[in-house]
Amino acid sequence: MDTILVVNAGSSSVKFQIFAVDANARLDRVLKGQVDGIGSRPRLRATRASGETLADRAYPVEAIMDVPAALAVASSWLREELRITPLAVGHRVVHGGPDYAKPVAVDHGVVTRLERFEPLAPLHQRHNLAPIKSLLANYPALPQVACFDTAFHRRHDAVADSYAIPYRLYEEGVRRYGFHGLSYEYIARALPTLAPDVAGGRVIVAHLGSGASMCALRAGRSIESTMGFTALDGLAMGTRPGQLDPGVVLYLIMAKGMSPDEVQTFLYRDCGLKGLSGASNDMRELLVSHDPHAAFSVEYFVYRIGLFAGFLAAALEGLDAFVFTAGIGENSDAIRTRIGDRLKWLGVSLDETENARNALKISRPDSGIPVYVIPTDEERMIAEHTVSLLWTARSHANSERAS
Ligand code: ADP
């Protein structure tokens, strides 16, 4: 069986998936796994695509102290116990900076360029690159592909890609990138099959997970995002504040005496739903809580989504469909109902029976705008990009040999 390994590495966990690939580049998910608790209580867990448990085992802390060690444990488990040796590895890399508008085959030069963007995604980039570097060092012949959360947004018009700051900063990379691009790309590719009537039109996609953003699609292309230079902007998220007057950051530094590192931790870890509720960043807990702060955090989350729907509808100069995706968007009918109420002025009217069963189309037949729930699949998108670059490289190699 030919397989592709997809890796999504964070600070304390490495998530991975294996896809079987056939001669026609068709992909079939085989398993999902993760090594979490890196440096604290490491654990390898994996399930077949069907959900059946394949592994659930703890490791001593000194066995898995960092991301490369976690990947090494997952790789040897795959190789030795499942006899899986992937043809290629696709990695999720949060920031492709201004350079990359599509996935890229990785070599040492690419890694060096991507390291420049570490300050732009301080909680992610370094960890995303760690497994790439260790595989390059240990398996230099193994093809690796970096797939970026920013790439899908790289063709935004200059007005959407810029801040009103001196142009020299734009040139050095201070731009409104946008994130969750692999998720939006997956949805854009799914729309012609799932919602052919609107796929060529103006669509807002709301990716509502622990990180949350919204994207404006015109004919399947991203033209605007609620996120910008970093993944802090836009909607309120689990632990990030979303849109914030930069004056607040100045206040934290100058009046409160916080260091840049403290401000960074505060903005990425202590704000959003967690900061507002003072209790939790988990939407499930907030929805059942009787605490008024929890209720307010949910109200704020929904209110901002309504506001940004207006922003994106203005960018699109109208709206033909609205799509929910990711953990909250796919699973919470309660949140979708509340957002639906905020979108009434755009003509949205939800069918509560369809909404309650997470149906594909959750709007009423007479709704001015159809509303969909489409589960996203960023890992499949990464696997597709990886196979496509691998096949291209092979056909180049074959044609060079033939000539
Ligand atoms: P990420 O991949 O960014 O970690 P997910 O897309 O998995 O995030 O989304 C995680 C979020 O989805 C959490 O806030 C979680 O509470 C929320 N979530 C998952 N299922 C439900 C549900 N049934 N109702 C409300 N929120 C949910």
C-alpha cells in the first residue's frame, strides 16, 4: 500500500494521519493519531478511520521531550508495528509569508526562508518546522511538502492585503495575510459538488474552532479574510481576543509595564472566550454554564461574527451563501441559531429541524440566502497537495530520463 503521512505539529502535540493513495491519486484515509503531552505526560493515541483504537500508550517524560522526538515515536510505531513507510510527508505550516501562494516541496533553502516567518506565528511556526528539519536531517531523500494556512489568501487585492502604514513595512512582509487557508480551500473545492448553485457566487465561510476566522469567497477564490498579519485578528477565539485597537497593546506595555513576551502570552493564551468568561475556552462548557460571564462571552462571540459577516458581505458586494465549518460551526446548532438571528437582515432564515441534525443545508427553502454546514478536512487537503507535487516531480524526472 502506498501512503502519505500528514503532520500537524504544535507546541505540545504532533497530530498525524495516514492516507492510502492509488495510481489515480485517489486518497483514502487509513488512520488518525497524535502524540500529545510532549515534555509533560507523553501519550501516543491512534485510531483507524473507522474509529477503532489502534494504540493508546503512555511514555516516560524523558522519552518525548520535544516535537522531533514525538514524530520519531510515531514514525517507528507506524513502521515497526503497522509496516507503514510513507512515500512522502505533507506538513501543515501556518505561515508562508509573502513568498508562498501555494504548497512547496521542501529543501534546506525553503526551511531557511520559512524560519524568517517565525515571529509572525510565534506559537506555531517553530513547531511546524521542527519535524520538517528532523526528517530532512534523518531521511534526506524522503519528499516533504509544506502546505500553508496563508497560501489560499495570497491573491487578495492590494487594498485587502495592506494596512495603512508606510509601504516599506508592506515590502518587508507586514501584510494582511489571513489564515485557515487549507480549510477554506477544502470548502471551496467541495462547494461545486455539495452546493453547485452557489459555488460560482459570493460565499462567506465561517471557520469556527478554537481558532476562528471568516473568509469571503468569490467564485471559489478568497478575496478577504477577518484575519491579518497574525492569527490574532478578527473574531474572538478560544483564547485570542480577535480585533483589538493597537492602543490596548500600547497600554499593556506602557501603563501596565508588561514585557513583549508577557503581552504575547496574554494575547494568545488568556483572552477570547477564556478571558471574557474567566472560566473556559471550550464552547461546550460555556453553552451549559449558568455564569453570566460565560453567557456574555458567547454573546460577544456571536455578535462579532454578525459584525464581520457585514464586513465580508460588503467586500463581496452582496452574498449568495453562508457556510459553517470547524468544531463549533459543524457541531453547535445553538451557536448557528444565534448567528442565524444576527444574519436575518441579510435574508437568512434557518430551518431548525435541519439545523438540529447538522444537515448539509440548514436554511429554509424561502431563506433569502442558503446556509450550509460543511465539515472541513485540512488533512485531506494537505495529502492532496502532497500527492500532486510528488506526481509532478516524478513526471518531470521521467521526462528528463526519457529525453
Ligand atoms: P481546533 O482544530 O482549532 O483545535 P476545532 O475545530 O476542533 O478546533 O474546534 C474546537 C472547538 O469546537 C472547541 O471550542 C469546542 O468546544 C467546540 N465544539 C466541538 N463540539 C461542539 C459542540 N457540540 N457544541 C459546541 N461547541 C463544540
